[in-house]
Amino acid sequence: MKNVLHSAVRDGSAFVSILDIVNMRQDQLDEPRFVVKFCDMLFRVYADNKMFRDAVEVFDYMESSGFDIDERSCMVFLLALKRFSTLENCLGFFRRMIKSDLVTVYSLTVMVDLLCKKDMVEDSRKLVDELVSKGIKPNVFTYNTWINSYVKRKDDDAIDEILRLMEKDQVGYNVVTFTLLIDWYASSKKTKDAETMFEEMHKKGIQGDVFVYNSIIDLNCKVGNMKRAFTLFDEMTEKGLLPSVQTYGALINGVCKVGQMEAADKLITEMQRNGIELNLVIYNTLIDGFCRNEMVDEAREVLVIMKNKGIEADEFTFNTIASGLCKLNRLEEAKQVLFAMEENGLMPNLVNFTTLIDIYCKEGNLVEARRIFQEMNEKGHTPNIVTYNALIDGHIKKGKLAEPKKLRDEMMNRGMKPDKYTYTSLIHGECIYGKIEEALKLFREMSERGLPKSLVTYTAIISGLAKAGRSDEAFALYDEMTEAGLKPEDSLYSLLVGSLH
């Protein structure tokens, strides 16, 4: 019967007026319950075929006739409205369900999910409060929907509030709850909270899936705890869970950051042996690892492998190699890499422009650096603090002190606050040209703004004071630097001793 109805509703000419049929009196039928069943089936068929107006007509007929309406059929219609209609229509029908006492926690959760996806979390909570007064309480799926929404908002306080409500209502966590919380704590680098939640999940006998393990492995890789990361990797494989490309990606990134490139190579081999294709993210991670460890030529070999496999490099790939070459002072090669990127049809982004500006500044070619700076503005890329720091440092090294101050003011007018690199460059410039009081003023500003001072910062100000014959102040800052755990070059101490004579 249902298949016949599906065919009929799809052919309007063959289906003139079903309601004329069902409008017959029940006592004229051999089976009195036929009309109720027929209407319920028709209601679902209309829902399946997205014929919402017709479905509502059937619902109206059933309601006005006093028929028992199946809440499961209402759920089918509500889900269809959620997928293919408007929020207004969904809420309208849900209100009718409330009025007819057809709402369950499952249909309530459908509405909560829809409202949350529309970023109307507060409205969803008001709706739940309204239904709680009618005896319908949220379940773990409802709470998970809220947790997911607040995770996307990065709202710690709201997440904690939901967890307190779950505890108050004695709603236990399921695998989705644990997965959401572990992933949230991991992305927030709250290692202790993530590990605690992971252990609690195990204690409750809930088996974590690959996604859970990926989150906790990635967290440990990011904080440099590779021993724990590999222990978790072994644990998941022992449980029969197959590592994904994301699992290997996290481990490769972790070993690259600690300089274990041989381990990265072994993981790549294992991936290929297990039939997992290397994607752009994996190749970029490997290239970044080689460049971090001053193995730029190896990184460029990876680029060739990518090309041979038909994997196109992106802006990140080229910029990583260019930055790696810059660190080795291979500036001309770095420029050629970025030029090759454009030849490959990729448009420079903010990071690419900034790297190119930094290269020209290091070469002392401020004219070209300013030209690139202007070009990036014209192409809609707003410079960031790294861009300004490159220009400030470049001008200082060329002995142009007025321009860096203008750049700093321009940066601040754009809402960017000078960071420790900005201050260090400016302090270095003032010291080079004997403006010690200006340098000390900037040095004190760093403390006032809570900015950490690096070894380079201390070296610049101490050298400036020593050269100006202000040995007592220089030695005082030297002691402050060493107490902070910074280890200066021997040449700095020799300069200090020399300033005493």
C-alpha cells in the first residue's frame, strides 16, 4: 500500500483527492481503523516526498477527526521539515505537537539541534525549560548537542554549566560526550583535563574510537610528550583500531618538532605499507619538519616527490621552504621559490608577501620591500604584526630610525600592539645610535605591558649601556637576565668587563 501511495503522490494526475476518500464515515468501511492507518501512512508518504502542505492537510484532518496521531509519524515529518524546510515551519509544527501532547525527548532534541545549528542556543534552552515543566526532560543527546555548540563557540563557562546540569539531572556521559569533551580539552591544550576524561571513559567501560585516540594523541604530540603519544598509538592498535591519516599526521608532526626526522621517515614508510595514501597535509608536515631542522634540501626533495605523485603544492608548501632558506641566509633561492609559486598559478597570501618583504629587508633592499608592502595592501591583504616587524627591523639595520617609529605608529593605529620583537628591534636601534635613555624607556615599557624579554633584548640593552659607560646598570641587567634563566654569549660578559676600564 505504501509503495502505491508513493507512486500516486509523485503523479499528480493520478491522485486527485485522497481526502475525499478518507473523509468517508468509518462505519461504511469493513475495517473501522482503516482510515486512521491510511491517514498515518499518507502523512508519512507526503513527508518523504517533501509535500509539506499536503502533509499538514492530512494532519489537520486527523486532528479535527479526533484520530490518534502516531508521535513517530510526527517525528518523521519534523525531520523532513528540518532538512528541507524553514526554521519557521519547523517551529510552527513543533508547537502543534506540543499542543497535541505529541512531543517526546527525541523530537525535542531534533528542535534543539536545529536551533543550535542556527546559532540560537539560548532559544533552544528556553524551549527545553518550557518542556521540562510538562514533564519532558533532556537526555544525553540533548546535552551533547549543547556541548557541541558551546565547543564551537569556545565558551568554557557554558560547557562547565552544561556539565553541572548533567550531574544535577543524573544524566551519564556516553561515547559522544566523552569524545566532545576530550577533543575540546585537547584543542584547548588542557592536557590534564583531557587525560582525566580519557581515563574516566575507560573506567566506565566505554570504548574510545579512532577519533578519540586521534585527539589525545595529537594533544600529547603538541605538548612534546611523544612517549605518551606512542603509548596511546600502541594501545589503539592493540584494541584493533586502525590508525587513520590524521593519526599518523599527528605523530609525524610531533617527531618533526623534536627533530626526530628518522622517526618521521619510519612513520611515512609504515603508512605506505598499511595502504594509507600520503596527502598534502602529510607532505607539508614533513617539509616543515625538514626546514625546522635546517634540512631545506631534503624538504625540496619532498617537493619533487609531490610533483611526481601529482600532488600540487600550496602556498604553505612554498612559504615553508622559502622561510627555511631565509634562516640559512640563502635569500636569492628563497625569492626564486616564491616566484615559482606564482608561476604555478598560486596567488601570494599574507604570509607569502610577508616572507618576501622579510627577504628584501634582510638584503637591505628597502625600496623593493616597500613596493611589495604597497602591493599587498592594494591586493586586499592587511599587513600583520610580523609584516611590520620585518620592515621595522630592516629599516633599523639600514640606519633609518625615523621610519621604524612611523611604522610602529601605523601598526598601532591599525589596532595592533607592538610585541617583544617590535620592542627588541626598536631598543636595538636606539642603542646602536647611542640613544640609551630612549632604549631604557622602551625596555621599561615592555615590563609595564607584561611582554617577556628575550636574550636578544637583554643583549641589546646591556651592550648599549656598556658602550655608554654605564657599567652598574649594565651589570644589574646582566644579573637580572641570568636569574631569568637566559644564558648569554661569553662576548657579552667580556664587553661588560671592558666597560669597567
